[in-house]
Amino acid sequence: MIQSNASPVGQWLPLAKEVMPWIVEMRQRIHQHPELMYEEFDTRRLRAAKRLM
């Protein structure tokens, strides 16, 4: 039987669970104030502040 730590899922799942609240928060913040394509000024500022590039 393969241990979960040996699989890629076993390696990435703890990290995914750790960053999930942050991802949800960023998604909610972006969708609270939708912007038109090529006019994403607030999204750009958020990315720069959070270093999401």
C-alpha cells in the first residue's frame, strides 16, 4: 500500500489547506469590486501589495 506522503497529493495537500483561507479572501476582495478588462487598477494594486505576480 502506498503511503499518502509518497504521493504528490500527500505532499501538496497540507500546503493547499494552509493557503486556502488566503486564496478565498483574495477572491472575495477581487469580486467585491469587479473591474473591466484592461482596467483592473484595484486588482493591480492588490497584486502588487500581496506580491501575487
